[in-house]
Amino acid sequence: MASSYERELRAVLAGSPDGVRAVTRSCTELERARAMQVVQRPFLVVRAAGSGMDGSGDLLALRGDICFPIEVKTRADKKVYFSGQTETQLEAMKEIGEKCGLMPLYAHRLKGVRGDSWRIFRVETSTLTGRLATLSKRIPKLPLTRTGKPHLDWDQGLPLHQFLGVVCRNSEENGLSRIVTEALSINIEPETVIEVEPEPMPTWMQRFRV
């Protein structure tokens, strides 16, 4: 049975306005606006069967241009370490990512925090191409412990509203927004300087001119 937090993320990725408002209730207006972009470019979100041991994760988010297997982790602690079954899940996600050219993600939901409580990480793979390869530069990979093992550290993840802003925004010309681009394209004509001829000096004043 899916957890309430898994259903929460599913509603957001599916572009539900109510779902987005629910997770951004205590966010700033700018953060909420970024998250709301998913309403215009939603994903088809499918819940994976089983425990994710096959590398499919808990959710599969699909859209015409991209696809993400997503493993959802909800904790009261900022750091989550993999061992046993969770480590097996991670290895399976990495393997399926390599085979299929996908970018598996982890969505870490921190309990009891205001603002954006979700953080996104990617599982590092070497077979990404096209848009996924471009997006991978914007999404942090799983950080490593001192012994070099991947883990979750909420503080190092990408906030969900920023993730949605990255994967749902429309293409921009030269990295500038449409408004800025239009503003820069306006030609401002130089100000015309009108020279005014000085009025002639009255005759009575000319008598006193030195």
C-alpha cells in the first residue's frame, strides 16, 4: 500500500494544482510559482509494483521527453544510510539506469520541517544522453560517506520546487526569459538635442556693454 507521502509526491508530479498547493503551503510565492510549472507540463506517474527491488523504484514518472524511476524515502532524520535491502534497491536502480539509459532518482521527504520538505537526488550512471544528460548537471548525485558509500543527506539535495522548475520550464532563448528578451530587444532612439538661438540683446543694454 502506498504511503501518504508517496501519494503526495505522485499528485505533485501528475500536475494536480491542489497537490502542488498542499506541499508548498508554507513556501514563498517564488517557490510556489516554480513548483506550479508542473501543472502545465505534468508527468504520467505510475506506481511500481513490489518493493522496488527490480530497480523500478516506487514511482515511474513519464513524459514525452523524459522518464524517471523514483525511490521515495521519508524520514525524520536528515541523513539516510543504505544497508541490506535498501542497498540492494540502490544497486538495482543503478543497474537499470545503466541498461536503459535512464536517470533514477531518490526523493527524500523530511518530516516536521516547514517550507519545501522534499529533496531530489540522482543515482549516478554513465549512459545518459540527450536531455537527460543535460538535466543531470542540474540535479545533485547521491553524496558519499567518508568510506565512499552513497547515502542521502537532505541538506545536499535539490529542493522539489527547483527540480520542477528545471524539468518543467519551457526552452528559453540564450538562457534569458521571454520577458527579459523582449525588454532587451526594444530599440530606444537617442534623444534629439534642439539648439535654441539666443535672443538678441536689447539696444539699451548694449550701451552698457564693455
